[in-house]
Amino acid sequence: MNLTADPWIPVVWDDGKPGMVSLADAFSRGHQIHDLVVRPHERIALMRLLICVAQAALDGPVDYEDWKTCQPRLVPAALDYLKRWQRAFELFGDGQRFLQVGDLKKKSGRQQEGDEGGNSVSKLDVALATGNNSTLFDNAGGTTRMFSDAQLARNLLSFQCFSPGGRIGVALWGGMETLGRGSSLHAPCIAAGMLHTLVRGGCLLETIRFNLLSRSQITQLYGEDRWGQPVWERLPDNAADGDVLRNATATHLGRLIPLARAVRLDESGLTMILANGLAFPTYPEWREPTATVVVRHIKDQPTRILLRASLGRAPWRELHSLTVKAISQTSNGGPLTLRENVSDDQPFDLWVGGLVADQAKLLDTVESVFHVPAAMLTDSVQRTYEAGVKHTASIEFRLRRAISAYHGEVGDNLNKAEMHDRRKRVQDKATSQFWTDVERHVSDLLAVVADPATLGLDNAWHKTAWGQATWRAVLAAYDSACPRGTARQIRAHALGRKTLFAAPDGRNTKQEVKA
């Protein structure tokens, strides 16, 4: 199978019909492709591949002016590039293979962490129950799995971008032991559990163009001589291959498609040799183009960190951080392409997603799409949006307090130290419902952002559609968590509801809710 010519990328066409395309098709017919149809981590990996091919083909764009005029050149340049490098995109065979190393052998006298026949290729799919991965959503763990070549290609690409750190087999790569002595670090796209953000266009070709960084941006952000070449153009012979190694781990194009693991697929497509690959510098030494940097207080000290993908905090709650234009590698801000590629006077779409991990344990994926008003790129409007999110968080705090009051009245004191875990379970169930209901009304929050005058001089969030939606959601969550089946429960419900409307200083705020 050759990835440039054979179909392996699932898409949806502009007429709504599904399809499968090759790399060449993704460019030649990109204006007809509405979007990719893949899981969040696969989307990130595929977009990095498409961006890498586009940037290598253009050898640019050189600067912003070149970016504005590069679209007519993009397709012919990409097709010519893929034709010249077609040999590097073979999935099997004796020659160069896509994201695989040639001279890779199992170390004599040492068994891989799979069986004697090698590792199952199911390990390339991070969502499956293989090794330490959970069986919660996959009950076929331990069985022999069959994958199509298209699935193998997508899994291999995603695995190189998102494989978590941990124990891994040792192999001989080019006659040398692979790095780590049986341990591996996170692949670049999952380091620090980062949340990824892409600007989305009206078609796939437009999306690719929106996410291209210029040579001048790369120099400004990362320093001189950091443009580089894709890893398939300069494939390392081993894990200590000098200047070739620097290209693969410390340049823009070299890192876009990382060789985080040393992989060699068996011709059967059932097993593989798997070992540690290259070590990649992480933030703050290197900032991934799709990452967002925020300030958090760690040990009472403001510290810049990467915004994490989270199961408990949906991406819309961080939209004010995602839309900040970063001015340097370490400054606060969202995806680096926002700085030049998005107009200050036009709304735009953002795709946000990532793979949620707890150290080496993968938990789930998250993704969201936002239609963002142009005003969100300004500091004052970002502060307004953040204030709206904080207002809603304050309502969550009231809900937790009201639930505790209710349970205390029915003789179930959740505030005792020994009840900590139970209190958290009860409150978390209700607040999860609350945030889920609120999320359906994010468009109301964006409407306030688009017209801040609706808040008035006193910042009366409760008078806005967003504030009213928040209160309806909190009342529904409270009623669900606090039943009224007995007289005692009715009294407790009334007490808890009174607590819900009371501000922290004891003032009653019932006027904030419309009848």
C-alpha cells in the first residue's frame, strides 16, 4: 500500500456523502472535501501530515504576504512533491517505509513485552484494550485482531504522534540499542496532556492553508535554522544520528510527523517490532504549533503551562485562552497560526480536541467546534468571556453548597471528614449535569461577547440569556440531585434551595432567576 495513491483517509464530501481518499486526493480534491471523519487524535495527526506535506512542497510560505497568495500554488506543488517522494510512503516492502525504521531487530535474548512472535499491531491503536489500556469500551482485548491497510496506516501515524510514555521493549536499531533502556517518554502530541486547536476552513484545502506557518514565523518563534525537513526526507539510521537527529527532533517540519517509536511492521500486518524511538524536547523548550499556553498558580506562583485536555472541564470554558494571539514561543496564547492567518474583522471556526491522559494511562478523547466572532481576538472581549465563565463557576459553587445543605437536613451530613469521597461523588454527579446543560447555550455567551453592552454598566449577567440559561440549568441539576418524596425531603429541599440563592455573604439573590 502506498499512502500517496491508495485511499486510507476517511472524509465527508461537500454533498454530505462519506468517502476515503489518498494523500494525493486530499490535495487534488480538497476543495470538494468538507471535512475529515476521524477520531480527535487521528484528526490532529492527519492534519499535521497534510500541513507537513504542504509546507515541504511550498518550502514555505516565506512570510505573511506569501501565505496570502500561496493557495493557487498549493495543490500543484503538493502533488509534485508527493510524486517525487512516493517511495517514502509505502506501508510495506523492502525499501523505505512510512514512519518505520529499516534496520530494526529484536535484541537477542530479550523478549518484547508482547509474545515471542512480536507485538500485536493492535498496540498502534491507543483506543483498544492492549497492554495497560482499559477494557471499558473494548472487550476484544487479548484476541488476534485484523486491520485493513488503511486502518494500519492511520493507527501508525496516530501512534507516532500520541503514544504515551512507559515501559517498552528494547531493540537494535542500526546495530545500536534503542533509547531509554526499556522506558519511553510521551510522544510530542500528548506531552503534558495538551489540548490542540486548529483553525477550520470551509473545505479541507482551506483548513490546511489556514494552519500553515510561514518561514518568518518559525524563525521568530523558534530561532534561526529551525525550518527543517520532514522525517521521511532524512530518516535517521539510529537514535544517535547526529545532525539528522536534530532535524527530526528540533525543527518545525521534522517534528510535525515524529518518529517517537521505532516500529517495523511484519509483512502479514499482524505483528511488529516495537521499541523506543527518538526523544523530543517539550515545552518550554519547544512549543507545538497547536498548543495553548496559559498561566496557572502552582505552589502560589504564577507559572506558564500548556492547557490540558480534560474530561471535567470542557474546551469552551477556555475559549478566552484559546483565542489569545501568542507573540513568542513561551507567551500566553492559542495556536500559533492565529497571529497572522486569521483576520481581525471576520468570524472564524476553531476545532479543539485532544487525548486525555493520566500520566501513561489514556482515558478518553475530547473535541469541540466553535464559531468564533472576530471580537474574541481582542483582550477586552476575552476578559468579558472569561467573566461569563467565572460567573457560571460561581453558580456551580452554590450548587455544591446547596446539595450539602439538603443532605445535612435529611440527616446525611456530607461535610464530615469521613464523608469526603461520598460528598464528592454526589456533588460531581450534579455539577456534571449542570455543566452539560449549560454547554448547550454557549452561543448565548458568545452573543454577549459580540455585544457587551447587553451586560450594562453593572455587569448584570443574570439579565442576559446566558445568565438565565445558567440558572435554569442549576435548578434542574439541584432538583435532580435532591428529591422531594417525603415531608422531610421537602423541608430539606426548601432549605437547600434557599442556600442556592444565597450569595456567600448571605444576601438573597433570588431576583436573578426569572419565574
